[in-house]
Amino acid sequence: MSMLDVKKNYIITEAADQFSKRPIKDVTIKDIAVAAGVGEATVYRYFGTKGDLIVACVEKLEKEVSGIFIDKKAPFSPLSAIERFYNAYLVIFNEKPQLYRFLNEFDAYVINEGIGGLDSYADAIDAYKDLFIQAYELGVAEGTINKVSNIDLFYYSTTHAIIALCKKLSYEKPVIRQDLKAEEEKENEISTLIGIILDTLRK
């Protein structure tokens, strides 16, 4: 890795840290430059716009958590692989709740600002889907997993539901009184949803 790449990665790391602490709209390029110890011109040289830097941060965070979803060292069976996949969302919630807060901010920012160029990020996310489908098909073939009518729809519906719940519960300040929960209650709520999904698949 060249020194230029090292500096670029350092800027991304500092930017991701800033975005995890405050709303994206409130974080300026100057804030990021100060945190990284570089000039604003340097940040713009590596990333043409704030949007480009935000996308780079999301891609970096996705790579950091990929090992939680894809554990090649773990004993493999189709059902255990799918269980690990869904439970990874809870692991991330416990270890990196700020990631869900950032993703919530990211979604809103992308929509409001009309940011494009997310194909590489989408491709990385779909890598999880490909592994999920492989495990599902093996499980159906060996008789340990129930067949569903549309596995693509099932995958996206269930993962979107878990992510949305994790985003909602990741905020420290409740929106309404029903959101006022202890950490253990939040974990139990996510676990309950995961359990319902796994019960649907488990034969």
C-alpha cells in the first residue's frame, strides 16, 4: 500500500468516526480535515465531494463487518450458516450500534442529496445474499431447511426488517415512550425477530 493510500484510508477512518458521532449534515469537510490533521484541499483532492467521501466511509464500514457475516473458519452446515448470518445483525448491534445510526443517516442523505455511484457498495452487499442462497439451497436439498415460495423476496424482506429494527433501536434517545428500553430489552427484541425468521426456515 502506497503512502497516498495510507493517507486516504486515514481520512476515511477519521471521517467515519465523525459521521458516527454526529448527523452527516452537521459534519463539514473542515471538521474532517481537522480530525485527520490535513488541509481541506487534501480531502477534496482525494474525494471530489462530501458525498464521495461518505460513500467511501460506508464501503469501508461494510468491509469491516463482512467478517462477522462470513466466518469461513466456523463449522459449516446450511442451517448453522443461515443462523450465523441473521445473528450477525445482533452481534453488530451489540458491538457497533453507531454503524446502524450512521446507515440511517446515510440512507436519508443519499435520498436528499441524490447521491449515485453506489454500485460497488450494492455488489458487496449482494455477496452476502449469494452465500445465503447457497446455504439455503443446500439445506433444502438435505432436508434441514423449509422451502419458501420466493427466496429472493424472503431474503430482502427479512434482512430489511432486521436492519430497520436495529436502526430504530440504535438511537440512545427515544422518539416515543415505547422506544424507551433497556439494552437487554433491545437485544431481546432483535433476537425475537431473528427467532421468528429462523423458525420459518428450520425444518
